[in-house]
Amino acid sequence: MTTYRKIHGRSIQAVTTDPTESVAEGQIWYNTTSDTFKSVVALESFTSSSPLNTARYFMAGAGSQTAALSFGGDASPPYTNASEEYNGSGWTNTSSMNTVRTSLAGAGTSTAGLGFGGYFAPPASNKNETEEYNGSSWSEQNNLGTARYRLAGAGTQTAGLAFGGNDGPTSSTVSADTEEYNGTSWSEQNNLSQGRRQLGGLGTQTAALAFGGRKQPGNVDVTDTEEYDGTSWSSGGALPQISRGYSGTAGTQTAGLSIGGVIAPGIYNGALKYDGSTWSISPATMATGTNEGSGLMSGSTQSAGMAAGGYGPSSVLGNTEEFNISINTITAGAWSSTPNLVNSKNQRAGAGITDAALCFGGEPISGVTEEYDGTSWSESGDLSLARSDLGGCGLQTAALAFGGSVPSVSPPGTNSSEEYGGSSWTSGGTMNSAMRFMRGCGTQTAALRTGGYTQPPGPTGNQTTCEEYDGTNWTSVSGMPTASSNVNTIGTQTAARACRMSGTSVATYNGSSWTSAPSTNRPGGSASCFGTTNSAFLAGPTAGSTEETYDGTAWATAPSLASNTGYASSTNAPTSSSGMAYSQGNPSQEFTAGSSTINVKTLTQS
């Protein structure tokens, strides 16, 4: 009699808790606590990730799921030469391509990319330009032999492959041409069996795959697949759906992946897998179906693909969705709504950490203070001086409020500060300058105030001035390099980062002086911000267009807020993996970092 032990070489183990390690894949165990047999199985799923900085379609892609490159395309309007890198969680703008174009093809990696072909108008022209990317900039190379667009590509920067596309002045002229790139120049090879455009392509120069698209005459959608062996093309397995043009692609000739694209009729929101002879439909579906987006090439696999941008049901997209075949259940980082604040106010300040947050002041002018315990907001002791446009920092049990707008004085800014002990406020030290629309960071006994806005009779407008607080006194210190109000400030008194100073500029503070730092990709003051100088998160004031994270090297796009924040309040959480944003009325929302947990299934009889 065949037993589980004979098949797998081990017995079914009895455990009190389920294993969490990936080595449990395919194993069966008996959980004595729940009195059930369990195992770990692989899942196929899509996970939404951070969006592109520039929403577009008809662009090209290269790289892997954790190190991708997207370039060119149509931002509707205009055509673009934008280039962005993906680090596994968000997109960062890089040096642009030299030639503006759409409907181009790509190959290679995020540090050794290849872009070729494309289209530009007006005047209407097919492009044969080829460019290489070295991880920081693009450089012109020798041109394709045949200028064309809506073509496909495969391979690497030093062993690329171009095939198919439109090679005439109209979409009715399609090409079967195949060309190989050796890192220096292109050479003609044996053609596809039929000319087609909008086709998918993946693999290497000596083992590539061409599939789907449209042929002439009649602009006919096709399901044909062809395999390239480095010399010639031969027939492969047919697609299960009509026309798979404009899809994101990943993987190899024997383990290929096609994401999204066009079907007859409509836009596809799923994925297809190729095993070297047959295509199959994945059970996973995208949150938003897309076509004309960029996929991946070298370094990507069937089990870890990605599609970015494209054209959705009715608009140009900046969406990013990752496809995974994994034994882990992958949850993307995301913002979610939490219970509303008790009072509806704008232009408040905040302090604390997630599940122990504090919010105070606001417009209409108020001293109201509210605490959040992870479940709900409740009122606490009011500020002694009602104010809006103020700064705040510290913890829920040891917070600091400073400056702000007080209509009863002229000019309306105040230099007073107050300290919160967990239930009530007491007077703190007086700032050297009356200021409003300022921000800060740090603790109740080691705080930093950055910039702000003042009115006559003193200096008028945005300020560079900064002050430090030691728990008793405020001291003027080195000013920021750029005059700014509502500047997003993260970190501590001796290691701070001031972000989006009058645009996208950033500076860091070391406790004595400021130095320039990498700029953000997007402008936007009054953001919710939390984290440290090398692990920062900015969110707001506008949902979907201002969220960014910083990893110590560069800024990248981040998951979108659940709603706009206006003049945002936020916690001073010590990491960028969790935080809160609240303001513009009484909505409150919380960010939770992505996670991955092993997919344990209970076995049942059927």
C-alpha cells in the first residue's frame, strides 16, 4: 500500500501551531489545536502597487519586478521621453530619453536598458532611433535597419531582438522584419511567418516568443504564437483569446507571461501563462484592466511579473500591478479610512504614533484636542490659546504645540508654545519669532521648528528661520536654504529632513546646519509626513498625486491616500511603514505597510 511517507519520504507531523516557513510548501501536517489536516499551496494573484509619476500608455519596459524601467509613451497629450525606475515598491523619475516617442519597444534591465523604434507626430514619422540606459542616463546608438512602431522586443542590452510592427505611414502597413542587436549595431535576420503589429514579445535573443497582435489585410486579430531559436521562427501554441496585443510581458520562451491587453471585444484584466507549448488562463485578475502598458524583459519571470501604466476602460493610467505565483499571501501597503475625528476642523497639528495619535487646534479657530487609541477619537483637554495653522510634534502623552494663527492679535501670528502631558496643556517657552504656517519635528524636550509665514510689521512672507526647543527655551538656529511655509518636516532635532521647500527641493539638518538633499518627484506642501531622514513618507494634500517615500537614496511613488487631506496633520511615527493622516474636515486615515504571510489551507474531504 502506498503511503504519504513512501511518496514524500517523511511522515505527517502533528503540531500545535502552523509552520510559517516556505519549506512547508507541499507538506501536509496535522494541527492538534484545530484538529485539522493542513498544507501550503501556491496562489496566483495581482497586487496593486505605487503608481507611475507620469501616467501614460504605449511605453516600453525592461527589468524585473523589484528593479524595473519604464520609458517613452503617450501621456495623452503629449508624447513623452519620460523614464522612471521601480525599486519594488515605487517609481522614481530618472534622466529622460533623448528622443520623444510613443509605441516603442524595450529590452534589458533597469541598469542596462535598451529602447528602440517608435513613433512621433507631428509631423508623422516612424522612428529607428536606438538608445541605451546605464542606470543614470540614456545615450544614442546605431539605428534599427527598419524604422517602425508598435513592434515587440526581447533580450538584453547587448543581445537584443526587435520584430514586427508598423513600418509604413499608416497602420495598414505591417512588418515581419526581425533584427538582432549585438550591443553596437542591428542586423537583419529571418522574418516572422507573418507581419503583425501590437504583438507581444518576451524571452531572449536566442529563445524569444512573439504572440497575438493584428495582421493585414483587414486589420485581423490573431492568436498565433511563434518561437525564435536565434535563427528562424516556428509555430507555437495558439492563444486562448482573440488578439492579445498591447499586453505587458515577462518570463521566458518556456515559462512566459502576458498581462492585460486587448481582447475581442474590450480590455483584458487577467493573465496568460505559456509553458513552451500551450497557453493557459490564470485565475488571477487585475484590479483595473489595461492595455498599451509596459511590461518587463530581462530578469523577470513568469511567477513575478508586473504591468505599469496603459490605457484603461476610459482613461490613461498610471497604475502598477504585480503578478505573483507564490505560496505567500501578499498584501500591498495601503491607506485605509479610520473612524472620523469628533470635530470637523482644518489646519490642525498632530503628534503621536499610529494607534496613539493626537490632534489639536484648527480652523475655525479652536483649542480642541483629540486623542486616538487605535479604535476611536475622543476629546481631551483644550489648548490654553485657541489657534490654527500651528506646528506640533512629540507623543500623545508628551506633545508640543507652537505658533499658529490667533485672530485676536495683529499681526495674527503667535510665538507661544504649550506642552501636553496626556490630559491637559501647560504653558511652554516663548519662540523668538511669532510664526504661523510652520512645521516641526522631534520631541517635547528636543523639538525643531522649520520655516513659516509672517506679516508686517516684521518681515513679510515665507521664512527660512528655524528654532530649537529644549523643553524650556527656544533658540534660533541655522535657517533653511529656501524660504518656505508648511514645509513637510521629518525626523528629530539633530537629524531632520525638510521636504518640498517651495516646490520639490529638500534639505537635511544635522543639528547645526542644513545641506541640500535629493529632491522629491512631486511638489506639495502641507503633507502628512512621518518616518526618519532615511525612511520617510509624504502623503497629501491631494490623494493619488503627492504620495512619496524616501529610502535614503531616492524618492519614489507610494500608495495613494484614501482621500484628500488638505492642510494635513499627521503623527510623528518613527518609521515609514505606518502612520496616520487627518484634517480637511474630520476624516482620518491610516497607512499599513505591505506584508507577506504563508498561505496555509485546511484540507477537507469532498
